[in-house]
Amino acid sequence: MNHARPTPSTRALDLCAGDWAPAVARAASAPGCTTPQDRAFIALQNAYRAHGGLSRLHSLDAAVGVGSELQRWDVEDLFAAGYVFGFQWYGAMWIPMFQFALPGPTVAVGPQSVVAELGRNFDGWALAGWFVQPNAWLANQSPIECLGSRLPDVLEAARADRFVTTG
């Protein structure tokens, strides 16, 4: 995965302009939010608020577990190893917190499996957008809403979207 991309992908900006129109409208009226990247970030922040929010990578606690392993990992190492994804905004890496199962804290298996299914063609911005936008394969529910109860369906949607993206 390309974690160090400094600007949002075109796909993330397209999502911002289309599916998240109400959030973007609120973001566009916020003082100081003049760039498409600012608006995309605020739209993601609004979309993830109900699912644990976003946190700066450097603000997260020092160690979390991975799956059933007893080994402790530094959160930055988990990011570098691809166990969790994030996206760059104003010099900070932002991590969607739904990727962690609490009270562990451990890395949640569902999001990790979906990211693996989507493949390497989705950067951090595109992944963050994919999880919160309505998905036709999921009856227009967002993948994040279906993770807990319909993981096989979310994996199938990810597989289909990967195929559509990569051909």
C-alpha cells in the first residue's frame, strides 16, 4: 500500500464531491477550508465520527496487539507493516479508529481482511472513502455499517470493486 501519498487521490475527491455532498457543503463553509483536500478531510472526519473517529498516528497509544498474537506492536510499526491504513493530511498521518477492536486494544480482523481484498490499487485516501460511502453491492449501505453483521458481503463488495478498478 502507498501510505505516504501527500495528497488525496482523485477518487477520494470525487467521493467528496458526489456521495458526501452534505458533508462537503458544511466543510466548504467552514472558515479556512478552501482546498479540495481540506474539504475531503472534513468529509471523512464527519463520516467516521460515529465509528470511532480519526486519530493522528503519533497520538495513538504506543502498543496494540495484532489478531490473536500475544506479541505487542507499536502502532507506527502496524501502519508500516500494513496492518492498519491511514492517509496524509497537513503533515500528519490520520488513522480511522474503526480498525481497532476494543478493549484490547487489538487490530480488528474485519477491516484488515477487507483492505487485503481491495488490494494495492487503493491508497489511504481511497480506502478511507471506500469504507464510508454507500456501496451498490451492499444495497447502498456503507461497508463500515455492514462490517459487524455482514463481513462476507463486505468482502464480496470489496472483491467486486477491486475487479471494477483493476479490470
